[in-house]
Amino acid sequence: MISYQKYFAVCSLALLTQAAFAQSAPSLGSASNFAVLSAAPNGGGAVTCTDSTIIGDVGSSGERASVVQTRCTISGAIIAPVSAGVLSDFNNAYDALAATRCDQVLTGTLAGATLSPGVYCFDAAATLTGTLTLQGSSNGTWLFKVGTVGTGALTGTNFSVVMAGGGQACNVTWWVAEAATMTTSNFLGTIFAGAAITDTGGTFNGNALAKAAVTLTGASLAGCESSGRSNPPRQRCNQGVGNGPENCDPGNSNQGNPFRSNDETGGVPGKPGRQGGNK
């Protein structure tokens, strides 16, 4: 009888833990389209990208001029200002994460720590360094909450997060009451910051979503699959103008005969008309 009670207790704990995992990844709705999002209220969004690379879409609540690129490559779309729906979806997700129950309270830098899937909390600020290993299967989720008593920033310096056992970086979420700052770090996971996000040097595998500005300097950020990184910009074809080969033929303009199109087989720029095709 005792063994059954123990078994029931273990199973109940496992079910509660799995429920907590599910809560750690709320739906982002339309905000999931962005690798970088500055969702500052009242049109105050700003994204500054210098000597950096962003794989995925970038959004700001500010006007187009609020996204500043200096020797910065962005593979996806730039949307500024984003819609009210995007801001609402982001804020709803942020609030849902804030309400998620903690499984364990953490202290220290996490250097050398190995953590299984779960919901981990820092009561106040978290200053991290060294290497954190996240050990779990491909469907395991991790939620780290920083500043659960009301205030607290996330700071990582020479901090690395590595996955083990098949765990996925985009199943890792960092909720921060205030700002998040990464310096020369190899970071994994999506940050929901209550203030600004600043990433200087290193790599960032996940989405950077903030209620204030997002600044990248000398960094490389690859957003999660849903944030536009799998949708490269489409090539534009100049249909109807003989401007040279373009390797594209929208609308099947050559009716199945490659020699009937004005672009695919050559053409002289500035001289519309078919190149050796139909007259």
C-alpha cells in the first residue's frame, strides 16, 4: 500500500511539473513573427544594430526611422511601426509568464550548473557567468524568471548556455522584470524584458523581445523558426523588360518555352522586348 502511495505521489508531481512546463511557453500570437521586437509603449520603440547580424524579422513600435542600421545585416523584414495587435500579444505573453509558478528559486552565477526542464526563478537580479548546461529532451521547456519579487535585471558576462540531450534553444525562455544585458556571451533562449535589451559581442540564439529599446553591437542574433528566419526575402523579377538573366519567370511568361521569355535568355538593359522569342 505504501508503495502505491509513493507511486501516486511521484506521478502527481510529474503531472504538475509537466503542466508548469506547458505554462512556460505561452502563445506569442502575432509577436512570434519577430526575432527582435522593441514594444515600447506610445510609439517609443527603437532598435539599434551596429556591426551585427540579425536572422529574422525586426519590429519596433516606433516609426521606420527608429530602426537604425550601421554595418548591420538583417535577413528578414523590418516592420515599424508594428500593429497594435503585435503589442497586445507581446504584453499578454509577458504577463502570462510573470504569473507562472516557480518550481525552484536559484541564486549565484549558474557557472557549471546543469538544469533539467522546469521553471526557475531569481527573486531579484541575476548576474550570470561561466557555462550553464540545460539537459533535456527535444520537447522539454525551461523558463527562467528574473526579478520575481518585483525588480531585477538579467546580466550575463562571458556567459554561455549549452543544450544537452536534444534540448532546443527555442524551448528556453527568460522573463526579466527589468533590463537584460549580455556581454561577450553565447546565449540561448528568448528574452522577454520589462526594460531594454543590450547585446554586445558574442552570439544570441533566440528572440529578443523588450518593452523598451533593443541594441546589438558586434553581435550575431538568430531568431527562432517562427520569427522569419526560414523566410528569406523573395527575389524580384522584372517581367516585361529585357534587362538580362534573372533566373526567375513569374506567371510562366514563356509558356513553357525558355526561349520565349525576354529575361531568362539574356536581353539588353533599357530595351524592353523579347530576346529572340515571339515577335
